Amino acid sequence: MNKQLYVIQDGKPELVTIRNYTLADIEGLIDVQRLSFPPPFPEELWWNKEQLKEHITRFPEGALCAEVNGTIVGSMTGLIVQLEQYGHKHTWSEITDEGYIRNHNPQGDTLYVVDICVVPSYRKSGIGKWLMQSMYETVVHLGLSALLGGGRMPGYSQHADQLSAEQYVDKVMAGELKDPVITFLLRCGRVPVAVAENYLEDEESCNYGTIMQWRNPFIT
């Protein structure tokens, strides 16, 4: 994939390239992780060079980045799985092979989102939504049935003493509470299908993840 589009940054259109990332982009991708996931997010969960090399060689179609004026400002990574092997109650580590995607299955039916991140200075520009849209295009292009992935729910830690994780998601869906990640994914067209316990080591989400899906509209 290689396409150009405009986003609105600081009130004016700015040209962005969305393309497959390569070995030459590894340092830039790690910088994006560092800026996107500051503490208390665990540093050891940032991409390392070996993981990125696996993404590029095993499933280059699922390795996307957003570039502005030669600088990478966002990225998104996926792999293909056979959903029935994992179901909706899984952990991030087991379904992504701890981010190495060595379990990538070219004959699978579902594109699973390993990660999406945008540097803070570009988070209101629409780049994240365009990365997601580009991954939907990859789903359609490859003839897969759906895109699936677990989203953080960073607002949950503020309500965990009163609500179960499922109740928290229900209240977000009812409009009674707001969660920045769940709301972002809803705006991108994703639909919650499950809540996974111990999904990812994430203090703000109390280690839960909301499993959210986008179905290929051309496959019934």
C-alpha cells in the first residue's frame, strides 16, 4: 500500500503518506512507540527491532505507517488468524505471539490488530482513523471476513471499584461514561463483541481489553 491524503493539522490541510513500513523505518517506528505510550505503559511492550523485522517479513501488507514530511507519526500492525482457534476470550500475547506474529496464518479468515499508535501531536488530525480505514481496505483486498482487535479501556481504572469491566463497557455504549479508546474505535466503525480479562499488562485498563470487530461488508 502507498497512498497520499490530507489531514487537518493545526487548522490547515497537511499531506500524509500511508504506506507499508520497511526495515529502513525501524528506528522511526520505535520513536513513535516511545512518544505514543509513555509511563505507566510498560516500556518493555514497545516494539523492538526483532518484532518489527518479523512484521515486515511475515506480513508486509499488515505493516502500515503514516509519514509526514519524511517523519513517521503513526503506525498500525496486524496479522491474519483463524478466529475459531482463539475465539473472543484471548490475551494479546497469545493471539499476537507476544507481538512477533510468528503465528501469522495466511490461510486464516480474520485480520487481527496487533497495535495502532499515533504520536500525541497528531492525535486530533485524523491519522489514526485513516490508518484504521487503510487496514479495512487490506481486509477487503485480501478477501478476509473481518478485522478484530482488543482495545485498551483506560478510563476503567477510575470506576473499577464500582463496576465490572463488562458493566463499564455497557455504560460507555449507553453514553453514561466516556472512554477515549473505545470511543475512537467506535468512530472508526468497530463494534464491541467481548471483554477479555488479563488481555494486556495495562494499569489504566486494569489489564482488561475490549474486543472490537469490523466485518467485511462484501462478505456475508
